[in-house]
Amino acid sequence: MKPLSLLRAPRTLFARLIVILCVGLALAQALSFWVTMKERDQATINLMVGYIEREVVSSVALLDRMPAAERPQWLPRLARRSYDFILGPGITGNPPDARLSALVAASITEGIGTSYPLTVNAVPGDRERMQVHLQLSDGSPLTIDLRPMPGPPMSGWLPLALILQLAVLASCCWLAVRLATEPLHRLAQAADALGPSLKSERLPETGPSEVVRAARAFNAMQDRIALFIAERIQVLAAISHDLQTPITRMRLRLDTAEDSPQQARMLQDLQEMENLVKEGVAYARTLHGAAEVPCRIDPDALFDSLVFDYADAGQDVSLQGRIGTPLVTRPQALRRILGNLIDNALKFSGAAEIVVSPFENGQATISILDRGPGIPSDLLESVFEPFYRVESSRNRGTGGTGLGLAIARQLSLAMDADLSLQNRPDGGLEARLTLKNLE
Ligand SMILES: Nc1ncnc2c1ncn2[C@@H]1O[C@H](COP(=O)(O)OP(=O)(O)OP(=O)(O)O)[C@@H](O)[C@H]1O
Ligand SMILES: [Mg+2]
């Protein structure tokens, strides 16, 4: 595994922003904490060194001026938390190398070094310790025993306060990022919901100005698309309407003309033209979602009557299974979908079999089966495109416009159903419609 793959950016914008903001803020916080602590230590040391210098200078002057006999009883009074005085030569050793001791030594040398020549050495041990040796004016030795102390330790509540601060920052980040990404979610949802009926909900035009602008642009786009489609349907409807008159006129003329093979072919062409026009308008209508209102029906009665109609026309259509419960759906649309599928089965195999299975997990399936040639598996989705026809079916015997499946797919989308095709293992095609109750 490449080490870089561990550092892959999170997938969502939300996570990325959160990571950037939280890591950035935590680093900035750590840096400022470090700078503050450093500054505090420095200030404390300066304060302590200055204090020791002043005190030591006056104590040494005091001891120097008093009679030698009195000095021992003054020593405890002159001692401080970080140093005390010893009347004697003390311990000798190497010069101090610790930074703090060196600072203190330099400051004491500066304070009294000119009046009293002195030597400084470190005292080995657990703690940092040193001794300054000098001679008072009467020749008696004096040792200052120093234990320089670093700044006070960190208070116990400080880490807690820091964690709290980070938690507050993290929650603010989360809130801000959510505020920024939420409208994107809503936009994506609205765009997803923009189905064939173009009746998706409008985005609320409220909130920060950028969001309002995006929502307005989206709503306006939605309106424009609806307008374009409406215009196209009108054009299509107008053409189909106006074509109907010349077609009827031509048919009348042909009817009165002499019978000839030419005439029969022209009549057939006219019939195809009429079908094309009708199907075109129907497809445009389904696109625009001239959808009927769902109502409660007995689906089995609908299937029965469908099969009966076909049988009446001498077609071989059979029905198996029942749904058995009432169903809330769009009956016209359902009838049309099934009709188109059955027409295909009849056209390509001469017989259709309808197999209905009852509701299971809120879904009922209706399969239309045939024993025809089926569809090459890589074209099973393409045949749903308008005007798409598999090459082999482009012959007079199976003539059609190629809109049947496109219409069926649009209608099933509009009623929240799923329509798919698959080849049967032992030959033929299965068109499967999975229906939901629209309650
Ligand atoms: N049951 C089937 N068996 C084999 N091929 C099929 C079957 N159903 C559809 N097809 C293929 O899919 C193509 C598209 O079908 P669709 O129903 O959309 O158009 P069509 O039947 O050719 O024309 P229309 O339905 O508009 O009269 C068909 O031309 C055919 O090639
Ligand atoms: Mg068809």
C-alpha cells in the first residue's frame, strides 16, 4: 500500500471542510499556547533573576558591615526560598553549565563582582544547584548556596480549558460547514426529484444571499424546461392535428381510386403515418406528465378485461396469478404500459403470457413473457430510447415507430414503478413491471 493512499482526502465536501478547519484551528491553538507558555517562562525567569540580584547584593553588604560574631544569627533571616548563605568556603566544583544557573551567576557577578572577587561552581545532584564563593572585607569566606527555580508548573485546569476551547471551536466549525453544505444537498435533492413530470418541488428562496440566488436560478431553470417542453408538445400537437386532414383527404381519394397494388401500399403507408403521428403525441404527453390522478382499482379486473380485449381480437394472450388486493394506481397509464408490452410480445412472437404475483414487501410484479427472438443483452436498455428499434426488427412485418417502450418507461417512472427487460434462459423476452401502491 502506498503511504499516500492513507492520506486520501475524505469524499464529502462536509468532511473535507471539517478536516481543514479543525486541523487548522487546532494547530493555530497549539502554536499560540506554546508561544504563551514560552513567554511566561521567560518573564518569570527574568523576574526571579532580578530579584535574586537585588536581594543578594543588599544581604552581602549587610553581612559585610556587621561584626563577625553577629553574622551566624542573621543567616536564617537573610535566607530565601531559592538561596541561603553559608559562612565558610562551601563545596568547590566545575563552573555551572545549566542555562538558568549561568543566568543567575552572571547577574550576581554583575551586582557584587566588582566589590568582591567571586568564583561560581555547580553542585552535582538531582536538582539544579550552584554555589557562589567570595571573601568579605575582613577576609572571612562567604558562600551563597543557590537552587534556581524554573517558572511555576502548569495549572491542572489548563489542559481542561484547552480541550473545552477546542470543543467549542469544533462545534462552531461543524455548524458553519453544515450551514454551507445543506443548500447543496437540497439542490441535489430537488434536481434528482425533477422527473419526467417536471413537477418537482420548488426550492425555497430563503436564507443567505448566495443560496437564494442559486435557488432562484434553479427554479427559473425548472420553469424554462417546462416551458420548452410545453412548446414542443404544442408544435407536435399542431402538426399532428394539421396532418390528420390531408391524411384523411388522401385516404378518401385512394378509396375512390381504382383497386391496384399501388393503392394498397399507399393505404398502408398512410396508416403508418397516422400511427407515427398519434404515438408521437402520446409520447410527448407522457413526457409532460399529463398524468392522471391515482385511484383505487381492482387490478385483477383490469388484467382480466385487458386479456379479454385481446382474446376478442383473436390474439393469443394468457393470464396467470392474481394480485388479490385493491391497488391505488393510475389505471390508464398501467393499461397503456401493459398494452405496449403485450403488443411487443405479440408482434415479435405471436403470443403473450401475463404472470402476476401478489404484493411482497410492498411491491407487486407483473411479467409479460414471450417466446420470440429476445433482445441482444447489450441493447436491453437502448430499446427504451425513443425511436430505437433493434436492426433485425426493421421490416414490414414488425413495423412500428419505436416509441412503445419509451412511452411505457416514461409512464412507469411517473407512477414510481420499475420497468425492466430480460432475456429468458430458455428463449424469449420477459418484461417485468414492479408496482407500488401509490397510497
Ligand atoms: N418482446 C420483444 N421481443 C423482441 N424484441 C423486442 C420485444 N419488445 C421490444 N423489442 C425490440 O425493442 C424495440 C423497441 O420496442 P418498442 O416497443 O419501443 O418499439 P416498436 O415495438 O418497434 O414500435 P411501437 O411499439 O412504437 O409500435 C423493438 O423494435 C424491438 O426490436
Ligand atoms: Mg412496441
